[in-house]
Amino acid sequence: MKSQKDIISRNKRITMLMVFATLFLLAAVPSPPPTANEIHTVVLDAGHGGKDPGNLGTGRYKTTEKDVALEVTLELGKYIEESFPDVKVIYTRDDDSFPKLEERVEIANDASASVFLSIHCNSATPRAYGSETFVMGLHKSQASLSTAIQENASIYLEEDYKGTYAGFDPNDPDTYIKLSLRQNVYLDQSLLLSKNIQDQFRERVGRRDRGVKQAGFYVISFTSMPSALVELGFLTNKEEEDFLHSEVGKTYMASAIYRAFRDYKEKMESADIQPEDIPEPDSKTPEPRDDKRNEIPLSELVVNEDIESGVYFEVQILTSSKEIEKSPENFNGLEVVDEYISSGLYKYATGKTRDFEKAKTNQELLKNNGFPGAFVIALENGKRIDLQEALAKFNK
Ligand SMILES: [Zn+2]
């Protein structure tokens, strides 16, 4: 039989335990401090904008890369905000403005974002198609390097780009070697997120999966958080342009990236990441064989009208201090090349047309096929005139 004393001391012990338990619970009740893995802020970067249209696709639609990227980005942001009210979504642009590449990076870094996603559309030969997602690093194929050069070229449209990007010249191959030496502590997370995106594109939207790759894109090389650059597809491929031009296509792509983000968030926050979740970049670089098969030669793609006089446009592709023989071998297979001499330099151009839209399509084709510096010029009776002057003459 227990004594009165025993009962009291037992009650005391229970009380003490309850006090401890309460203290423990009180300490635990305030929401746990955010862990390093918590996804609290997402910066969404629609590529290009304003005076930088990005690529112009096949030219069949007035749609440009900047518009497709913006629509998909805004829709993606809407899905994230709706499903995760606690996640802050910040856009580098939500209209047709032209933030500098440097500013895009700053926005993400200043917000200490958990994720940075840059959305773009690709361009290449008409046969190339499919979606790919890039993380920072050294390119393993010429195709990846060309994509990075094209995207980084936005810099040239910025005022004072030479001052802003000292030592970063998008056209200089050394730039890419130097970039690849930057530390990337977020590579694994970036790869995981990219893999999720590619999985969604392939399995849920039926896009051709060109894989997760590495290349020296400015915007994902200077952000200090997991970052990826998505190439939704090639606007230079008719079928893909049709798809990305359509509202349904854009919605599919935005929802696919949203689901990829959702899965990434869940994995990061549960800290349940297995080695097999992290893909090897460029592990299956499916350079599709049929990209090259039956490829239409460049000389047939570039429009060259039979024009002798009057006002017309051309695309200047090369400048040289020495004369270059106008053979196709010297000009990536181009059969029609005109030579002009001005200020003691030899200038080479192709793609005569009186249609400015065609001239821009020619420029895009030439930029993507070995002449990254190609630009549209205007001529009257064989002499260079101001581009605006030429446009004004046609609008009269
Ligand atoms: Zn782009």
C-alpha cells in the first residue's frame, strides 16, 4: 500500500514533467527557423524585351522570342503564386522593357532568391527542334556554345556595354573558358531543377528532350542561387514555332515548368535528395541525326532577289582589310555575295530584297549560320544609305 508521501511525490514528478513538456512545446511552437533549403523567393526572367526582340523565328508570325518568353514567364509566375502563397515571385520584367543582363542578375542576388529561372526560345537551322535546359559551366558541344553566344549577344544592345561588362565579350571564346572557372556551389540543385523541367517537357508535353546541358550564359553564371536557363524550343522550326505561338502551347510549357518547380521545392524542403536525382550534364546530348539530314543549304534559305537599282536591303556579313575571294567555301556555302569598298575596308553582303521583313529573316538566318555579327544595311543604286531613310522611302 502506497503512503500519502509517495503519492504526493509522484504527483510532483508528474507536474514537473508537464512543466518541462510545456516549456519544450512552447519552445517548439514558433515556426521553425527557415532552413537553408526553404524555397521562399523565385526570380523569373523573361529573356530579351524592348528593343531586343530575341530571335524572330521563321518570320511567318509577328511573334518574337521576347513575347513568347514573357507570356510563358507570366503564366508560370501566376501558377506559382496561386499554389504557393508563401513563395514570393519576382519578375525581372513583366512588360516589354529591356533590363540589362547585369540588372537581371542583380535583381536575383538582391532578393537572395531561392531559385532563378531564365526563359528563352532557341534558333538554329529549320530542322533543329526540341527543348533544352542549361546550367552554368563549360559547353561540351558547338551547339551549346552557339546558343550561349546568341543569348549573351543581348549585351551589345545595351548602352555602355563595354563599361558594364569589362572582360566579358560574348563573341570571345576565352570568355567562356574564364566563365567556366567560376565556382558553382549550386550546381547540383541547378541540375536537379533542370532535370525536373526536361522530364516534364518530355513526359507531359511530348516535347523532344535535348537534355540538360552546360554553357556560359551570363545571366545564370553570376547569380548566387540555383539557376537554370530554359530554351522552350526552336522558333526557327515550323512545327515548334506553331506550337509555341499557340496559347495552348505556351500554357503547356508554363504548367510543365510549374510542376518541375513544385517537385523541386518538395524535394529541397524535405531534404530528400538522392544521388540519382542529379543528372550528369550533357549525358545524353541527343544531337538529333535528322537535324543534319536533308538540311537545306544556307544559300537556298537566304532570299536574294534580282535587283539592279533603286532602294533595297542587304545583310552585311563580313568586313575585312584584305579582299576575300567570293567563293562559296569562303562564305559558309553562300553563292551570292556582294563586295563593297568603304573607308578602305572590304565589306561583304548578301540577301538583296526590297522587303524589310525578309531582310530581317535573312539576318537571323545568317547570324545563326556562321555570321554572328550580321546586320541589315540599306542601299540605293549600289550605295549605302541610312536604314531609316530607306524605310521612310518605302513608307511613302
Ligand atoms: Zn533568348
